[in-house]
Amino acid sequence: MAWDRIPGGSDLLRVLGPEPNFGDAAIVSVELASETCRLLIETVLSAKAPRVRVAFELTGLIALSLEKAEGPDILDGLTVRVLPERTVVDDTRSGWRTGSLTELTLFALSGLRGSITARVLSVSIASID
């Protein structure tokens, strides 16, 4: 897993443990703009980790493949992986850019599922009282 290579990832690992999978977490909101996506989820309280709200900020969107199935947006898991460096079209500069990309994949029990690929992913975490 690539959490240690993502801004805010070490904080997430400190709170949720070395292998967070976000099973049974609820997707609270998804905000899309032309070049960004913000995904907010809430984890469930478990014996291993507290209940928290996690925000994923993806900028420089490359690919978006999301679909909505029946029911509430409840995750079965969530993975993040850093893809090998490659050259992609850079729409903001009307040219080409080489760099690594990050892919966030949502596995759903119900509701929203799919993947988002972007140039930059950061994560922030907040406790829920």
C-alpha cells in the first residue's frame, strides 16, 4: 500500500493502523470540479480503531470511473496505489507531463464504487466526537 508516500498518509496509519481498508465506512460526500475531486468518508468504530472522518483530496484528475448502485454508499474497502511514472497529457499547460499518478479505488457493499486516478492525492483525518 502506498499510504506512506501520500501527504497525510502517516497520520492516517497512526490512527487507523498499518493496513486500513475502510470496510463498512460510509461515503459522506463526493465533490467534483474540473480538475479536483474531494471524497469524505466516515469509518465505523471498531476494537482496532476509533470512528473518524477521512477526507481524500485528488487534484490533477486523469481518469474518473464511478458508478452508483442501489442503496446507501457503504464501502467494502478502499485501496490506494501509486502507479509507475508515465507521460500523460497535461490539459492545464496544453502539453505533456511526466510523473507518477495515484489511483484510489472504492469497493462497495452498496452505492458508489469505482476508481479515480489523479496526479496528486492527499489525505486528512479528524476524529468524530
